[in-house]
Amino acid sequence: MALIFVTSNRHKFEEVSELAARHGIELEHRGTPYIEIQADNLEDVVRPSAQQACALLKQPCFVEDAGLFVQALRGFPGPYSNFVFRTLGNEGLLKLMAGETDRRAEFRSAVGYCEPGQRPEVFTGKVKGTIAPEARGMRGFGFDPIFLVENMDKTFGEMEISEKNKFSHRAQAIEAFFSWYEQREKA
Amino acid sequence: MALIFVTSNRHKFEEVSELAARHGIELEHRGTPYIEIQADNLEDVVRPSAQQACALLKQPCFVEDAGLFVQALRGFPGPYSNFVFRTLGNEGLLKLMAGETDRRAEFRSAVGYCEPGQRPEVFTGKVKGTIAPEARGMRGFGFDPIFLVENMDKTFGEMEISEKNKFSHRAQAIEAFFSWYEQREKA
């Protein structure tokens, strides 16, 4: 049976599809709109979202939420990265970081999986890096072009999906979920 | 019977208390935590919040949400003003506006009132102004010190509660709610 990924973001679906293919997992896309609550932690955001998406579809499904947490900005834009990207963009975030020497940041991801009548399961991943001095690369989406991955001279915007999927926050959360899911299917 | 205002913000409670006193409405404070959803419009945020707060208290009650919408920043920080104030503060918003000539902004408020078993009622208010070149005044809360009210050379941070309550976004939404509420009590 195909595993349902509920998202309105085609970039996310592409990334997760590549990971699913490696596991031989068949992925099905649904664009069903679900509610996201306001919370400082992504885990608290995806738990009710997965539950609601599952209640709407009446089938097992998963959702994913990600955010960029900048140290010097006390975790901004964090869980509101989508809204902040739509309003301020990479340019706005670079302006906020002008003159800032502590450029440490983390991309975090949380996956919520839910089956009808069950409590949701949550899986997380994160990757460390810094805010680049300027946007680089046209790949990825959102803040990818201004996120320089730790120990690499590359932004997420300069990576193919297959490279980003080797260590990205989303790949880690999804891999944790897929491992759990596969173990469970075997049991 | 006292009217229950559910909020964790003591500044809001003080402002609304002053308005309630003028109407002879007895206000009761509850700090019950309720969920706020992510949405670009405050109306969409307060509707489910009022419903949830009412379901938790099993009594009629109201909630209020407000935000600062900056024109040149495409509505940022909008419904996420609380989080943005906690992370970037007035300083961060001023940095984003550095060199920006279009400094127009709006403070908006939405009140959600709900009675057990009923759909929530929503009331709104807004006030125009500009983002000040620098923070002024120690009164109010949040972005009040950097919001210059249209046709006045004063920020909300430089006003007593009674002055702010003459025309603020929150006062307008609350007045609309109180008028409706009083009419209804009479009927």
C-alpha cells in the first residue's frame, strides 16, 4: 500500500520521493489542506497536523514541517519560516544579519505520522550551518540559498536533491520515520 | 454576570479593563492557555481560539489577537508579531526598515467571542500609522514604541492607556464587540 505524504509543497515532495525510492517505498501525494498551530517547536506543530490530516483522509498519512533557526536571532524565523520567506525573503534575512559575526544557524525538520484512531508519532532531524554572506545557488527552495552547510563550502541552494538528501534535516527526519515504518511493517 | 477575557497578556487585560469600565461591564480574567493556528488573517486565528477557550471553560468568553502589518514588508510581522517581538524586538524591525522610504504600517486587532455550542462571533479594528525612525516611549507593549499613529506625532509607547484607548485597533475591535454584546443583552 502506498504511503501518503500530505503537503502543498512540491519541492518537499520531490525530496522525500527520492528518499522513498531508495527504500522501495511507494509514495502517494495529497494536497489536502490541514491546520498548523503556532508553537515554538516543530514537534508541537506537526503532532496535531498529522492527526488532523489523518482524520480528514481517514487513512494513515504523514506531514512534515521545517524551519531555519538562527542563533543570533533567538531562533527566528523558526516555525514561521514559510511566512517569513514569503514576506521578507532571503534579502530580508540577510539584512537582519548585516554586521552580525555569530552567523550560526540550524535547519530543523519534524515529521508527524498518524493512523486513524492512534496518537501521532514524531521524528526529527537537524543540520548545523551558518547564514551565508549572500544568496548562492538556484536549487532547493525557501532559505536554502543562504544556508551554508557546516564543513562544506556549499549552500543548500547549490546542491542537487540527491546531495542534499545525504544529510539534510528533512532527510534525517524522513530516514528515522522510514526505518521505524519498515521495522513495523515487518513485525 | 462577569464577561470572561482569556489572555496571558496583562497589558491587554489592562487596556480592555479600562474600556469595560466605561461600559459598566464587569470583566473577569482567565489565563487558560488556548491554541492559536497559523493564518495570514487575524480573523482566522481568533475564530478557532475563541471556540477552544470556550470549550475548555464551558462558559461564554472572548479572546483577542493583534498584529503589526508593515506595507513594505508585505504584511510582516502580521499574525506572528508576538514571536517576532520576542526574537527580533523593536531593534530588529527597525533594522529591516533601514533605508526604507515607505514606512506605512497598520496595527490590526480581532476579537473572538464564543458561547458553548455556538459559532464564534468576530469583531475587528485597525489603525494606520508609520514605523518610527527609532523607538519612543516606555508605555504600552510589543511594537508600541515604534508605531507612530497617523496624524499624531506620538507613538503608542508615548500614550497612557486612556489615550491609546480612544482610537487604537484593539479599542475599536473591543468597542464593536461590546456594542454588539450590550444590544444582545437588552434584546
